[in-house]
Amino acid sequence: MSDDFTARLALPYLAAGQMQKHVTLNAALTRLDALLQTAVVSRTLTTQPAAPFDGDLYILPHGAAGTAWSGRGPPAP
């Protein structure tokens, strides 16, 4: 067991006397939010949205296109 991170989610622990505790806490909350609040926006959209909301999740289908989506998703059949 690590003294720095939780065993399952690897969330950072706050250390006694730690400077800028808010940075560590915010990192842990961001990780928790991503792991526990998963809701997929679309699994059929093939074109990357121009302005997705922060935290939007997409399951990329075959032929997904866009700058951030390039080379991601399932391999071509």
C-alpha cells in the first residue's frame, strides 16, 4: 500500500504540512468526476464536434474523423 495514493483509484492523499493542498484535492476530484460520472454523448457520431463541452465522452465508431479523433477508435475492419 502506498502512503501517497489510494489503492484502487490512485487518488492522491493530502500530506501533513503540504503546501497548496487545493492542487492535490482538485486533482483527486477531477479524477473522481471522470471515473464515476461517465455518460456517453454519442456512439454513432463520426465527425468530431467543433466545440464539445468539457467532460463530454464519445465512443468512436469506424471512420471517426477529426483532429483529436484521428488514429483513435476501433481499427478498420
